[in-house]
Amino acid sequence: MILSDLGGEQLQRFKTELPSVFQQCTMHFTWKEKYYEYTFKTLCGKTAWNNKNLAVDGPGLANAVPLDDTMEDVITLLMHGATSTNDDLPEVISDKCIIGGLLGDKPGLDKFVRQRYI
């Protein structure tokens, strides 16, 4: 969330906006020139995408927690949202959810981090 510069408030908005973007709650994206489909487990359900459910609130950060479906959904969006081929994707996702495309590209990842945080 920190590298993507997206917080709980923005993710809560995505939770209400994205079901209309991702038909059948499935994101289509490319990674390393391969096509993938990811069906969100919590996007179209009742589970909130907030700091508490993602264990990034005060108490959550103090304790080890197992990866759950909500975390997996948000991680996938943050990592690969920018390469989604779905129409009508919010521009902020295209701009900020690019980390997955930088995996294995040490110079690109280094530049990304330095431009934003150093």
C-alpha cells in the first residue's frame, strides 16, 4: 500500500466502484507478456476493504496475521491493476498500481522508489 501510495480510504472507494468495472468480479491483466485472469473473492461481497480488515491499522500492524482473501484481492489489484485490460478503470489505478510490472526490473524498481520516496 505504501509503494502504491494508496490507503484504506481510497481502497474503500474502489470496493464500491470496481464491481461495475470488473465484470463477474474478474480482472484481466498482462504480466511478463502473458495474459491472466484473477477473480476477486471479496470485491463483490460484503467484506470491507479497510485498514482493519487488511490488518494495517494500529493493532493489526502489531500482530502477525495470516494472508486472507481480502488481503490477496488488494495485493493483486495493487500489483497488477495498471496492466488491467478491463475498460473504465479509474485513472489512479493505472497510475499507481504498477509494482507488478517492475518485478525483476531492478533499475526500474529502483527508479520508481527513488522518484517517489527519496
